[in-house]
Amino acid sequence: MTEDRSEIPKPHEYYLELARTLPKLPIDDPGVQEVITARKRGEHHIPEGWGPYGNTFFILFDGLRMDRSSPRFQKSLQRRYVEEVEALGEPWRRFLSENKDLLEEIDEAFEANNPYWELEDYALHLANTRQFDKHAELDKATGHPLGLNAVQQAAWARMNPLLERAGHGMQAVGINPMRFG
């Protein structure tokens, strides 16, 4: 999520393979069943706990991984979050000191999710350029009734427990983590 992927240099087949092979939520997951049931009724439904923990809280940790001299960082929300948390001084330094292993786990989860972020960027590119047929091919390639959403939620399922632990760790040193969410 940290590198600049404004151009989509890989062929569509590469992204189809990602859609086929990336982890997805199990079809018997209760949230999956809720969405399927809602869709049959013509409704939109987002199950409890889906999406990123703390809404945009993950952006802080993405920012910690970025090259601070890069133009992308300089004009990003990540920069604002990093500068705001670093301005807290001692509580933030204490959080960093007490949570080195957790921060490493979060970094590893971001790395593990890189193929998902790449697929998400491509899917957004297809939607923005109105290539809906190719976007539909990605959904179908997942082999899952929720399509790309099943891949997205599997990625968040990997990240969210770590982000929640980070939120608790921040609270333990007197930082309100939701000011970043």
C-alpha cells in the first residue's frame, strides 16, 4: 500500500490470477451468508466487523512504513497522521518502545496484503476507466459469491486484530487511537 501504483503496468491476466489465488473469506462465514441473503432481497448489507478496524486507523501504520521524503508521502493523509501522532511526544515514543513486536507484525501483515492492495488498485482503475467487463471478470475469477469483496474482507481479517491490539496499546499509554480513525 505504500508504493506509488498510479500506473497499471501488468496485464489483466495477472490480476485475474490474483483474484483466483488470493485468500477469501470462507463461504460459510456468517457475514458472507448475511450479504448473500441481503443481496437476494435487493438490499445492501455490511456485516458487523467488516472493513478496516477504526475506519482509517490503518492509515497511521501505513504512513509509518512510507519513505517520508517521497512526494506521495508529502501530500498524503498518512503524513498528517504520522505528524500528529509524533507531536504527542513521550506517549507515542512509549507506545513504539512497548510494542515493537506488534509493529513488526503489522508491517508483516501490510506486506502479506500487498497483492490485495495491488488488486484493489487495479479494480478501482477498471471502475474509474469504465472497464466494467474486466471488473466483472475479476469478480468471477474469485470463484466466490461475493467476488472481490471476499478477497477484501480476508485482507482486513488479517489486519484488524493487529490494529485492534495497537489501539489498545495506544490507549494504555494515554493516546486516543480513534482520533486517527
